[in-house]
Amino acid sequence: MGRNAVAELIRVAPERVLEVWCTPESASLLSGLSRQVPIHADTERGRLTALVNSDSHQGIVVRATPRTLLGLAEILAAMPPDSPALLVLPDAINDPQNLGAILRAAECFGADGVILNRNRGCPVTPVVTKSGVGATELIPLIEVSNADHALRLCQQHHFWVVAASRGHNAQPLEHFTFPSRTLLIVGSEGDGIQPLLVKRADHLVSITQYGAIDSLNVSQATAVLCHEYRRHHVTRARS
């Protein structure tokens, strides 16, 4: 759902669109679709809300075939062993708006993929696609069933694991240089990153704060960390 998410879907994968419900003012987004796709261009907003259980649809909802999620081994095997790369692993992010915003930040700063744990965290829902403003259709999404196994597999492929932490033993971000091949792990504000992943991490980093509020939203923190990575390593060319 959402104008930006639907626009990106139609731009990069129009063949996945199966059916569209929208208000008349949103029909202009659909010019790239096959004429065979059923379009309900006079759908009431209440009907759209019921379809996705959210009133943030911006007047358009699409039914589409699921995007194919990639395997981590496949992604790692395709990467040259000495090339810079940034992978992001959100751990136990259960808020779909946070997950969508994390995907958006990762895409904006040229991450090479986001690793999603099917057993810990929110799946890609309509709310995720809306808050990701199209990132769900652009950034490689990698599905795993065990985050610890994913971490160790990345280390075997010469990645250094950097975990965001507020602990006293974390290195302040302004004094830290990201390795060229980084697996960045971020956790929820409530539970944080699971202890096993923290234990296996190569580096713990913290974002120094100066205001009265004592923590950043996880998606904001992800944006800061991804930007800092790109400050040291040139952003890959966009396709």
C-alpha cells in the first residue's frame, strides 16, 4: 500500500501486480500496468482500509505476487571476496513501521542487502511497504531462519560484525572506523540485540547523544550508522 511503494513496484516489477484497488485520484499511478490487470478505480477509502487493516494506504492498495527473498549463501557467493559491502541485520524488530524505516535507511545509504530472520521479527506487511516508501522493492531482502548462523556465515566470508550497543564497553561512533565489509546488527529499543549475537560481534559501537532523550528510534540509529559507514566507503553506483 501507499503511493511510493506502489509506484516502485510498478516501475521495477509490473508483472507481479495481480489486482489494484484505488481512489480515482490515485489512478494516474497505474499507466505502466498491463490492461489485463483488474483495476477498481473507484474504491472507497474505507474499503481500502479494510483490505490492509490500516488507514495509511494513501488511496491505493495492490495485490501482488510475493517478492522472491534471496538466500544468504547465494548473496555471499556472488560478492567478490575483497569488495566493500554492507549488510544490515535487524534483530527482533516487531514494529512494522520501524522495519519499513530501517529498509528505507538501508536503501538510501546503499546497503547491499537486509537480512530478515523469519523467526524473530515482523514479516514484510503492507505497513512495512508503506513506511519503506518503495525500499521493499529495491533493496535485496535476504531471509534466514537463524541469525547466529547468518552471522557466522558472514564472518566466514570476511565480514566484520558490528553491533549497535548502548553498553559501557561500546566504542563511540565518532572514534570508530567501519571495516570495508560490515555486517551491521541493530536491535529493538526494548530488548536490544540478543546476547548471543552481541557476544559473537567483532565490534560494539554506540551513538553519542547530547540531548535529554536517552535513546534514538532504531530506524534513526540505523540511518546514522549506515551514513557513517558510507562516510568511509564510497557508495556503490546505483543501477
